[in-house]
Amino acid sequence: MTDIPAELYALANAFLFALHNLFTKKALRYSNPATAVISSLLINIVFLWAMALLLVPMANVTLASVLIFVGVGFFQPGLTRLLTYKGIDALGVAITDPIRASTPLFSAIMAIIFLGEDITLPIVIATLMIIAGIILLSWRSGSVQLVGSAVYLWYPITASALAGASQVVRKFGLAAVPHPFLAAAVTASSSLVVSVLTMWYVEKTQETWKMNRQCFGWFFAAGITVSFAMTCIYYALDLGKVSVVIPISSTGPLFSLILTAIFLRDVERVTLRIIVSAAMIVIGVLLISWWK
């Protein structure tokens, strides 16, 4: 598997996360977001630990190296999800989502500072093009309603910074534990603890667990898909540079658009804004792969 370039793993990660979102969206017709989060992480844990035990020589793994990924799981996706929810509650989706799309920028900055990666002007241009495309794709005209003080902008900004930092920590951790399945399994395990606490905090007045036959199959498919997606991003980070991998892996909205247009035509329609933003994302990915 190491013969596959890091960019392809990053692109696979983006596609698989988009496919996971499609499966989850179908399941949510019969369930709720809290069940989606918890069920997907439970499937992650079972699948990823099974693969890790089969493929990883555990005798060579140290407790100190594993603790790196335990720490990653506490922040991503647990804490970043909580901050994102609070940002949506205070500012609205139209403001929070575009700010959260700045994660690749934070990843690139931190990779320069902590990993000593070289960032060229072409890579910066391509990264900004991808971010601009995601922002344009996420933006909803006329839906901006700024509630409360601008201080709440720190919720999505902090979430993006933590998400960007977690990619750098993952890259660092893979130097000690070069086994993506194990890294993903440990991260999913600690994320489950944080996510359960997060769901309790955010949805403590609502029904938290709602599993039934209508949604189970979709949730199962979503859990397996996102397990492979998590593994792909670890392979990508193990083989490539953070500043190259993360912008490519952030193109998930483009694949979500394509999958939605094919399978959910009654829900979404393609507009000029969507076409332009999709083109910007594709061009940015091609440029960053060419100029790496």
C-alpha cells in the first residue's frame, strides 16, 4: 500500500467522508445526529481494532507512542465538534461553516512551525483557492444572521485551529507509530468518550439514542466507510507533507456535491455558484498536486 502516493490517499479520504455523509443523511431520516456520531464511532472501534490486531505487530508498540493518538482523539473530533456546535448556535451555519473551512490554512502554518515543512508560493495559492472554493460552496446567500457579540467567532476559529493542529500531531505521532490502522483505532476510542460527553452536553434535553431497522443499515455502511476514510488520512499523513495532504483531504464538499446531485436530486440543485466553487476546488487540488 505504500506504493500509492499520499495525494491519492488524501483524495480517497475526501471521497469516503463524502460517501459517509451521504449514508448518514439517509439514516438521519429515521434517527438523529447523536445516534449517528455514537454509532459510527462504535463501528470504527470494532472494525479498526480488528484490523489493527491482524496487521500491526503489537510487540513493537509502546504506551508512550499510543498516548499521542489518545490525545488527538480528545481534541479531534470531540472538542472541535463541540466548538463547532456552539459556533452554529451563536452565529449560524452560514458564518460557522466558511470559517471552519480554514482548517488547511492552520495545518499549513503549523506544519511550517513545528515540522519544518517548506511552503512555496504556488502551494499557498492552491491552498487558498481550495479554501475559497469551499467557502463559496458552503455560503448561503441571505442566511447570515449574526447573533450576539463577535467574540463568538472564536468558537469556529478555535475549532479550525485545533483541527489543523491535530493533523500536525498525527503526523508527529506516525513517526513513533507507523501503523495507520492502530493510530485510527486509538483515536476513535478516545473520541468515543469525548463525543458521548459532548452529545450529553449539547443534546441533554433531547432523545440521545434512536436506533431502528430503517436506519441501522445506513449507519452501518456509514461507519465502515468512515473507518476506511480515517485510515486513508493516516496513510496520507504518514507518506506525505501536511501542507499538501490536508488541502486535498478538505475537498470533501466537492464529492458531497457530486454524490448529492446523483443520489439526492430531489434535495439539491446545481447552480452557477456551485459550479464555480467546484471548479476552484478541483483546480486547487490539481495545482497543489502538480506543484508539491
